[in-house]
Amino acid sequence: MYEVNKSSADENILRMLLSMFLPYWPLFALLIPLFFVGAWGYLKTTTPVYEASATLIIKDENKGVNDPKVMEAMNPFDSKKIVENELEVIQSRTIMTQVVKNLQLYAPVFEDKLFGSKQAYNTSPIVVELRNPDKIFQPSGAEKFYFEYDSIRNTVKIENKIYPINEWVEGPAFGETKFKLNANKSGSTNRELYYSFANPKSLARAFLGGLDASPTDKLSTVVRLTYKDPIPQRGVNILNHLISAYNQKAISDRDDLASKTLTFIEQRMNKVEKELNELEYSIQRFRSEKGVVNLSEQGRLYLQDVGDYDRQIAGINRQLSILSKVDQYVVSKKNQTGLVPSTLGVEDPVLTQLLEKLYDSEIEYEKLSKTTAENNPILASVANEIKKLRPSIRENIRNQKNNLKASLANLNFNADRSASALNNIPEKERALLEIERGKEIKNELYSFLQQKREETALSYAPNGGDGRIVDLAQSSVGPVSPKSSLIYLIAIALAFVSGLGFIIFKEMMNRNVLFRSEIENSIDLPVVLELPHLSVVEDYNESKKPSHSLTYLTNKLGLRNIFYSEKEKIEIKPNEAVLIAHFRQLAASIGLYSRSFKKKKILITSSIEGEGKSFVGTNLSYCLAQSGKKVALIDMDFLKPQTSRFFNILNRKGILDYLSDKADYKEILTNSPSNKNLFIVPIGKKNDDHTKLLLNGKIDILFEELSRDFDYIIIDSAPINLVADVKLLAEYSDETIYVVRHGKTPLKVLKHLNDSEALKNLKNVSIVFNAIKQRGLIKDDYSYGYGYGYNLYGEEYDSMIES
């Protein structure tokens, strides 16, 4: 029985990873400081970015935020806001362009350095303002204007030309220019200063990249504005002016609507006033010419009724006129936006609400159209809402007109009936009453227009705009980017990733067997032994001839001296002790020490040459002989008889001589003077056709005699993929040891071994993983890292060596 040494499926993953990568710890120890230095250099050369933040409240009635009732009464033109829409307005290019102009960011000042330049926002003594910055067409830095500031004379010198401070002058470029003292100056510089111009709209798009506006909560109307900028004070100024520009735009829109409404009212009042003057003059002239002083009581009553009817008729006509104008506005504007005309005198609340909704939608559409694309879903939704509102308004107007016309017909009928009753009143009195009736109607209309004019004038009262500031902008104390802790953490991660990538690439490029797991995954055979690579164990080179065979074997193989005289002292070296322990484990793994073991003949083979078959066979034979068993080691590798070379008996009579009847059984056995239990059968004199000799029948007789005289027969054969001899020898073997060498055996060959016909002929195959080298950058003679094996100096081996 042999022990199957496989990695269990539930093996600790951490342990496996450590076994793979821990041997390369010097690589990581080198990469981590290297990447740390790179991170330090990056932090030193990268401009730090600061974050300024401010908060304000948007008036959104849907979320319970609105002006007090008194303010609403004073401001009938204030439209309702939606937080999401206002966020788009705040982040619009229009608002940011206005900020760029207000702060003169289109004319940045720089400090000229040996390599590149640096913003002089806080160190420049002056700032530059243009009368018309929209004339700037060039990109930033296209032309540099170097200047000198004279603090004593309070002048600026550019190209030998002197310019005064705080005065509009014809500047070097783009028309009228004003040089002003820098209110943000907090430091000084000895470097040369210059300024350049950039298009405000292009700069606005660039500055919008550092702006972020978002509500603090889904149900909240509090908006948090943040701006990231390398210059903390500039970030603060941009946010404060952004809020101011946003509020100013809302006030401007409201004032524009109020102004147009006030103009309409005043024009109407002027016309009514002229009509009143004409009526008063008519009454005066009528009284003086006709001599009419008073009307009879009866005539006055009739006249009063007629006057009431006339006032109602005039009111209906006025409403019809207003409705016609509103209807004309709706038809003429089609899908275009614009200010909704006033509905003064129209008492229908539904129409008023529809018109207010249309106005709000048009204002919202106008704002969104400046900040979003035409195919934006929100913009399309607002346009669709406007499109649906217009038919509803026209339908409401038609209904009201029909109702008013019906009322007008009724009033005309009653007025005609009262007028007929007045026919009995003297003609002069009736004429006077008609004139006074017209005057009263005009007086009422004039009073109504005066009231609306005052209400409109009150809308100009000072107002904070659509946003109420909670916190003014304030910059962070330290930079928010780059974060040193994050950069160093990334450096560590990159060091590990680079190291792992190098290790994985290095080992993926190797096409040979490196891991025990590769053997177990490629072929269903037990790995019974893992042999480490020792520096003193080297492959034999035919070009080298041993000067002293005994010393050569000891030094080359790390073995105890197999051939020694009685005078020689036996000395076990550390490498030798390790090998003895390993081969004892091999013998125990395949059951050679078991009393019930009856398998005498052990075949040793491999895939290709140079994998260590002869080394394994020689050491296993010696360990078995040392345990008191009689062992015969047969060199049957007819291509490269390494075992015969190892023992320096290549020219003695051997197996080929026996098979060709040139030597008898006793002549081919060479006894080891170091151990009387160990006998070696060399290859003998080579023959051109050794396969024919193997088939002559004498091989059967040889193995019968060897089986009778020896406890174990170790057969050192050729690789199974090179010659057909192994298939023949497999018939005479009871156990097979298949040697796989680390870094030598091709993985492709091992994977095809399961389907190999040669392997099917072998009996009880066990694998020895030979010459395992330590992985990593620091190597020694005794430790290794490729298998999932054990410490070479563990308790298991200590007990073996002691035994």
C-alpha cells in the first residue's frame, strides 16, 4: 500500500496564496518604497485642490417653502419654483458666464516661472477689467501682456506705456480697459507678472467642471453648492457671485414682467384720462348752453337704471376686449414663449390659474432651453405642457365670451326698456344725464387702473430673489485633492499589483512543471515524494571525468560514500542526512518496509532525459540496502547509462553481455564495498540492436535469478517517450516510480500522459517530484516553495534522521 499525498479540495486558500507569493517578499519590499517615493513626488508636483461650499434655500411651494402672505400680496408676479429646475439654472452656462465677467476671470494674472507659470490670484497687485469682455475670441494664454505696477505713482506700465489705476483707458487689446487694485491680494511675489485674455463663454464651460449643486435631502429645498479650485479664495468668490447672479436673474425676470404690465396700465390710464376730460368739458358746455341745472326725481331714477345697465354693459365689453386680446396672444405666439398679457377685469379664477400656469411653464421652458438640449425629456415635457395649455385657455375664453354675450343681450334689452321710459323726460335733461352716465363709467375704470398700477409698483419692492442664503461660501482648511493618505494607499496597491503581475507573468511564461498541484491536476497518480534541489547535487556531464570516483560521488550526489575503504571515515553531511530522510519516506510511502510487501521489482522511469531517474534509483537502492535488505540496482537505460557512469563501472561486464551470452550471472553483479547488501548490474558493452537481445528469452531467466537472490530489484530504465524498452521492462516490474523534475518536465507532456499507451502498461505507478527549487528572490540549499510539502527540518524528518 502507498500513501496518496493530494491537496484536499478545502485547503486553506490563504495558505496556498502565501506559499505562492511569500517567497517573493524581497520584490515587494523593493517595490513598496519605490512606489512610495513616486507617490511623494506626485504629491509634491501636483497642485492641491480646495473645496468651497455654500448652502441656500430654494422657494418651492410643493415642499412647503414660500414667501409670507404679505410678500405674496405685494408681489403678484412671483412665479413658483421647482428645486430640480433651479439646480439646472444655477449650473447653467449663462449664470457662470456672468460670474466670469463679474470677477474678471477672463483676464487671469500669472507669475512667470522658469518652468511654466503659476496663478497670481492672491499675489498680483492689480486685476484687469474690460468694458466689453464679449469681444475676446482667443483661447487662454494666446497672448501674454507683461506689466509692472508702481505703487507710489499708482500706475501700470505695459510695453513702455503708462496706464492709470481705476480709469477707463484704451488698453493694449480688446478696447477699453480698466486696471484696478486687487481686493484679494494676500501675499506678494518677486517674479515677473503677466496677464492674458480668454473667451468668457469658454471659461464658463471650464469652470462648470468644478461646480456641483445638489439638494441635501430628497424632501428638502436646501441646496448645497460646492466648487473645487486650486485657489481657495477664488473658489469662495465664484460661489458667492454665483448665488448673487442666480438671485439677480430671478429678480430681473420678475421686474421685466412687472415693467411691461405697468407700461400697459399707464397707457390705458392716459387714454381714460383724456376721455374723462372730454366728458367733463361736455357737461360744462351743455349746462352753460342749455341752461340745465337739475333733473326731476323721476327722470333721475330712470337715468340711474339706465346708468347701471350701461356700466354693466361697459364692464362686459371691457371683459370681452380683454378676452379677445388674451385669445389673440395665445393664437399669435403659437409655440413661442413670451410674457402673458394682464387679465385685469376678468374675474374668472379658472382662466387666471390657466394663464399663471402658462406663464410659469413658459418661464421654466425659457430657463431650461438655455441649459439643456432640445431633445431633453424635461424640456420636451414642459413644451408639451405649454402646447396643451393653449387650447384649454382658448376654450375657456370662448365659453366666457358666450356667457358674456348672453348677459350683454339681456342688459341691452333692459337698457332699451329704461331708455324708452326716458323719452317722456325733457330732451335737455335726458341729454345731460347721458353725458354724466358716461363720466361715471370712466371714473370707475380710472380708479380700477390706479389700483392695479399701485399693485404693480409694489412688486418692485426689494426682494432677496428665489434663493435664501443659509451659509455663505467658505473654503476647506486643507486640500481635498490629492489626498495624501489615498495616494499612498494607491501606491501600496500598485506595488502589490505590479509585484503580483510580475510573478504571475514570470510563471505563466514557464511551460514546464512548477507546482505539485499541476501534477495532480494533469494526471491521476499519487505524488509520494518531493525532493528539494540541493546546490551540491548536479547533473553529470560526460565531458567531465572524475579524478577520484569516491570523492566525486560524495561531492556530486551529496550521498554517503558508497565505495569506501575500511580506513575511510564515514561522515554524514547536512545535505546527505536530508536525502536519507527523503528516500526512507519514499520507501515507506510505497510500502517497501511493510512485512507483507511482496513486490520485489521496482521500475524507475520518466518522461524525458535529465529528470533524475538514476539519482532516485541510486539513492533508493542505497537506503534499502542500509536497512538490511539485499538490493540489486540494474542499469537498463541503453541510451544514457547514467547509473553505470555514477559508479564508474561503465566498462565492466553487464546486462548486455549477459543477454548476448558473453558473461554469466555471477560476472555481471558488482558488490558495493560500502554495503554488502547492495549490488549493481552495469549496462555492459553496448550492442547495435539491444532490443533483439531483450527478446531472446534470457531476460526472463535473469529476473528469476535476481528475484531468488535479492529482496528488491531496482530497474533504472530509459524515458518512456524515447524507446519501447520500457514497455517490455514493465512486464517484469511490480512497482513503478515515475520521476518528474521541477522546471524540467514539460507540462504539455505530463498532461498527455493519461492518454499515453506506455503509461497504461506500467504497474502501480507513483510519482516522485524531483529537484524542487525555492521560488522567489532569496535562495538557499534547504528551503523550497513550490510544493505543498513540509519543512525539511520538521519533526517528521528529525525522527527519521535519528532512526
